[in-house]
Amino acid sequence: MMEIKEVTENKTEFMDLLLIGDEDKAMIDRYIEQSALFVLYDSGKPASICAVVKADSDTIEIKNLATYPKYQNQGYASALLDFVYNRYKETFKALILGTGENEKTLNFYKNRGFIETHRVKNFFTDNYSHPIFENGKQLRDMIYLKKIIKK
């Protein structure tokens, strides 16, 4: 059985799961306490996580969306996206997020209605203490995507 719960205390207990979505603990430490943290449980065990922050009065930002490898490709990240969308659609106009140049990840978001808005050149090489690789490719630019959630 799948259920989603908001975590309001001891958020760092989920650091191992957060590190799947963002490999640098120092970067996670920058946003974790002010984030709304939602954990998807499968039969009582954490399977996927989403950290959301208010970017401005109209926009919320997903800072981290991650799923343990053994639970991937089962719709859990999509379920969390739907949950966040429904939770905030009455109070915010847009949902944004930044990700690396990983075709699988970009297609995941684009297939769910996100469009690319801009890139931050060399974000990963300038802001992380070590090179970040996904699918054998070093990440350099942060690609920002946006979805309108309230017309």
C-alpha cells in the first residue's frame, strides 16, 4: 500500500534518500529545514521523497525528488509530483525545478507538462565540491523547468 506523509521533524533522517536526488549533503543542508518534505511510503517503508520550497509569492520549487533504486519505475515520483501539484494548485501559479542534463530525467518532467525555461551555465561545476555524473555524463549546467499549476 502506498501513502504520502509530510515530514515536519527530523528531516535529516531521510538524508540517504535525499542524497539520491542531490549528491552533496552541503547543498541539501541549504534547503532542507525550510522545505516542505513529503515522503511516499510503500507498505510502511520510505520509497520516494520530495522537498519543496516557496520560491516567491506565485511559485514553488521542487528542490529534490528522489526514489530508492529498488522502487524506481513504479510511478512513485509521478505520484509525488501529482500530490505536490494538487497540494499547491490553489495557492501558487507555477511549479519550477532545476535538474542536470540527463535525457531520462528531462523527458520524465517534460512528459508531465514541464517546459524548459532557462539554464544556469556551469552550476554543477561551480557549486559542487566534486564532479557530478549521471548516466556516465558529467553534469555542468542546471536546466530549469516550469509547469503552470493555476491558470
